[in-house]
Amino acid sequence: MATRHTDSFYENELERLRDRVLFMGAKAEEIARRSLAALAARDAELARRAISLDPEVDRLEVEIDELALAVLARRQPVASDLRFVASVLKMVTDLERIGDLGVNIGERAAELALHPQLPEQADVVELGEAVMLMLHEALDAFVHADEARARAVLEKDEAIDETFSRIFQNLVRTMIARPDSVDRATRLQSLARYLERIADHATNVAERVVFMVRGKDVRHSNRG
Amino acid sequence: MSSETKLGRRRVSLGWLPHVVGVGALFVVLAPALSLVATLLQRVRLDSAVLRALGEAVVGSLILVSLGLSLAVPLGIAAGVHVATHPRTRLAKLASVAIDILSGVPSIVVGVVAYALVVLPTGRFSVPAGAVALALVAFPEVARSTTDLVASVPTPVVDTALSLGVSSWRVTTFLLLRARGAALVASLAAVACRSLGEVAPLLFTTASGAAFDGSLGAPMSSLAVEAFLSVHTPDGGARAATLSLFLVAATMTIALLVRRRAPRSA
Amino acid sequence: MSRRAPKLEVKELCASYGGRIILKDVSFHVDRGEIVAVIGPTGSGKSTLLRAVNRMHELSAGATVSGRVLLDGADVYSPDTDPTELRRRVGIVLERPIALPGLSIQRDVLAGYALTRTLPRAPEEVAETVLRRVGLWEEVKDRLSTPSVGLDDGQIQRLAIARALALRPSVLLLDEPSQSLDPSGTAHVEELLNELRSQTTVMLVTANLQQAARVADSVVFLEQGHVVEHARAAKIFTNPEDPRTEDFITGRFRTTA
């Protein structure tokens, strides 16, 4: 839409909502990033600091829910505005889960830091970078209401699933070959799973963006 | 004690004006009565001839005005309604011009016209001639009032009535009778009062004559005419005053009767 | 022609007034028994559209109409149709309704009969029924013989709706029916419209978009005499096709120079 709402207060309310969602997304992304950095650097302290960001994400979820409800009640939004607010309400759930998953990654990273590194860890870190990219793109797509970017994110999900599958299988083989690696291997498997789930949530966000922009519900239609 | 009224948006004090006007009106009404009393005191002889003449004048007026109005009112209302509801038709435009011209014509000219139309062909003064003359005077007034009344109904009212699937003429009838009924009656009453006072048209058409002998083909006296003619009689002043008294009584009665009905739309 | 809710079709309807074009090639349809809301900015021709359906527009001097309006396939503008009879089948509640002067409430509600010197079988019952339907009965039941001009705006508004309903029209046209009503009155009117479904085809002009969203099955967006979009209500309010519709309903108005 080229034009703004004639009621500038309304326009501002929607702006604020968008702002807060972006902020929350950035925070959740940061938790995951820092936890992955902690994994790569084998730094437990870094991991703990990443985890400490989570309460803020939870608080933001509540704040955004309240803001969105207020807009619904007072403005009775329709058409694109309605799709926007409805999308926001769904997205904050995904973002909050991403925050939690980031915390989980941090916890596993802190544990793994105490032991020698398994070779598969590098793969996991690489997976992590791909997932972070996906998440970043999804959030960007939301901020700019960019359908093309959102669809690009949807494309990547399959590759991530395959990579996760591969890493998971490798770790199973490693566990069979070297029983002393079971502890570390299972932790890496969990970590990889968390990343795969972050990717799923990022996909959800992208799907909401497509709905928001186009009014077309693409959920459940692009999963293999 | 003064009184106030609203002039536009401001309250304007009228001071003593209403009271002055009221007293003045009363005087106008009472003057003939007082002169009658004076006459009676001067000449005790109110003989049967005088009374008979008086009676004839009253009856004559009633007959002439009733006949005249029975011609003018239906035609006038019909013309007025037509001009108001279908202003673009040829008939409406013609009628409108005719009404305007007629209403500007002096009543004496109307009398002459009626003379030419009825008296000359029939060869005598008669009641129908007088009725025609009065009708010619009353018709434009009735038509004009009707047009104004019909046009004064606000569009939403007309629209609402039409929207109920009511035919156009029924709507007009309803609006005229219900929405403007009181005003219509009032304007008709005014026309009636004016007609009672007409002299000139009747001079040429009914002149003066005996009403109790009853033929419509003969001249008939009426209050206003008799008052006019009594100028040349010996006790002219008193006679005129008496006749005027009856005229005033008649018009006041009409006015009061109409007034009773008026507050319907308050 | 059946008296039950007909299918209403407007085809290439054009209307002008005093030389100015008000409606241009307006076409849309309403399925039988459904409610269509006509929305749009002031001056877009919504009221004229309504009045063109029951052939009242042509009564104004200097007004012209062309095109067709079909009720169950029969064109109301065909020479065989009697406009007066049409208006008994197609009821209308005008914007800014009034009480008819010189009538009691009872007679005003039944004015459609009183003015034509006909009467329904049980006039008091008919009056009570329609007054109940518009939620006015309780307020006026004790003063049915008092003049209707004594009612307040909100009551007159409901009275006007009752008056139209008393003739049991198969099509009902409403122009801003909740304008003078408080939320309770509005709710009653909307409840009434819901009740009329299937018996009556309804066309509703409203500036209240929420009302259109609540009540309408489909919505026509009119702008400067053109139909910009016609769609089911749910679709138009969640995902309209035309950006002009989107702008209008979300409150993005261009200031006209």
C-alpha cells in the first residue's frame, strides 16, 4: 500500500506493533546465534549469557499480545490490516518458541564445552549458520512485507531437513562405533534437532508473511 | 405588562402593540353596533319593511356567496393542484398565466366581464350572473393558495408517501387534506369572507332585488351591495351601519369556526 | 410473480440528475433471500442506486435512468410494469425518515394501507407485529393513537422500517437504517434483517462498515457511480481484490484536491 492510514494514530499503532515484533525476533535470533557461537568457541560462559536473554523474549510475547488485542478491539481492522494483526498474533508464538529453542541450544553448548569436540560438531555449527540465515530472512520478509523473500525461505526448509537427517544418521553411526561418544553424540543430536525446529518455526513465520501480503494461506501445502 | 415574541433568533419585545391592535380590532367591530344602537335610540321606528329588507340582504348574500364558491373552489383547487404537481404541462402553464392575470384584475372589471358573459345574453340581472362574477374573483385566490400549500409540503413527506406504492393523485389528496388541511380551510375561509364583502362584481350582475320571492332568474340583494346603495336613501348612514354589522358578524363567525380547527397541527 | 424473495439483478444501470451522471454501468446481482450491503464514499451514488431499484429516482424532475433491474428475471423498467404497484412489492426506508403528519402512530405504521384506502385483515395485529419486529412495541403500545410526529428520532427511524414492513414486501431497500439509533436499536434492526433472510431480498446502504460486515452476505463497493468490487462479505473484509476497496475499508483515504 502506497498510502498511509488517514488516522495517523492508527498508523502509528500498527507501526509500533511491527516494531515490537521485529525487536522480539531479533532478540530470539540473538539467543540462538550466541548459543551457536558458544558451541563453536566451546565457551560455557558465553552460553549462559545467551540464555539470560530469554526472559526478555517472553516478556515481549506478552507485550505484543496485549498490543495486538488492543488494536483488534479498538480498531476492528479489516483486509490487510486484519491479516497483519492476525499474523502477528501467530508469529509471536513461533518467536517465543525460537527463543526457548535458543536457550536449549545454549544449555547443550555449555555441556559440550566441557568435553572434547566430536567431528560432527562442525557440521552442526554449519547447519546452525544455515538456519540462522533462514530465520534472518524470514524476519526481514516480515518487516518489508516481502512475499518473494518469504517464499525463498520456504524453499530452504527441505534442504535443512535433509541436512539434519544426515547429521543425525552420522551421529548414530558414531555412537555405535565409539560407545564413549554416546553422551556427546546424543547432546549433539538434540542440538541439531533444536536447529531443525528453529527452521520449522522460521518457515511458519514465512508462511504467515505470505498470508499477510497475499491473503493466501500456504500452510500445509508446501510440506512434502 | 408587555409581551415578547421571537423574531428569527432574537426575543423581541412588542411592548403594548398586541394590546393596541386588539383594542383597535374590537373598535372596528363595535362601531357599527354602536351606530345601530344610536339609530334605534334616534328612530324608534324599526318597521317591518326595514327588517324585511335586512333579511333579504342576508339571505341574498348567503345564496350568492355559496353559489360562487361552489363554482370557484373545486375549479380553483383542481387548477392549483395541477399547477403544483405538473408544472411543465401546457395546461399548467396556461392556467398559471390565467390565474395571475385574473388576480390582478380590478373587481369592477370582473363585474363588467360577467355582465357581458351572462347578463347580456340572458337579458336580465340574475343570481347565476352574480355567482359567476364572484367565482371569477375567488377562483384565482383559491388556486394560488392551493398551489402554495401543495408546494409547501416538504419533499421527505411526499417521498415517503410515494415510497409506499401510493398513486400520485392519492398522495396529493392525502397531503392536501391531512398535512395542509387546516391551512386550506383557513385560506378558503378568507376567500369566503372577501366574497361576502364584494360590491362591484355584483352591481353589474345581481344588482338589488327581493330575495324572499325566490326566483333565481331575478336580481337579488346582498349585504354589501345594499350597504353601498343605501347611501342615497334618507337614513343611509344607519342602514349602512346595520348592514355592515351583519357582514362583520358573518365574517367573524367564519373566522372563529375556522380557528377552532386550526390547532391540529400544533 | 412470486411474492417470496426474488433474485435481484442490476444490469448496466445508468442514472443521472440535472445533467450530471450519477451511476455508470452498474451491474451486480443478489441471490434470493440474501442481503447485499452497498458501501462507498459520500456522493458515490448509493442512494440513487437504491431509488433506481424501486423506480423512485425517475420521479425527480431532471432525472434519467437507463438499464435494467430484474426481479426474478422480470425487468422493472419494462413498459408493462406499473411503478406504483412495484413500490408495494419493493419496500424502501429512506434516509432521514419522517413521521407522516396528521396521523396517529397506529395509522402511520399502516400508512401503506391507509393512503390507498385498503386495510389488512387484522390491522391492529399487523401493526403490533411489525412494531415488535423493530423493537418499538414496548415504547409505543400505550400511545398508539397519539400523533406519530411526537416520537423522537430513534423511534421515527424504527417506525419507518415498520411502515415499510407492514406491506410485506419481497424486496426491502434500506438507506442508512441505523443512523439515528443507539447500539440497542441498531442491534434490533440487524437482528430483524437476519430474520428477514430467505423471505426477503435486502439491499442495504450503510456508511457503517462494521454493520456491513456483520449483516451482509455480499458487499458492493461503489465509487463515483462505478462498481469497483462486488464480493462475498467475508472475502471483501479479509482480502479484497481491488486496491481501491482495500484503501477505503482500511481507512486510507486520499485527500481530493
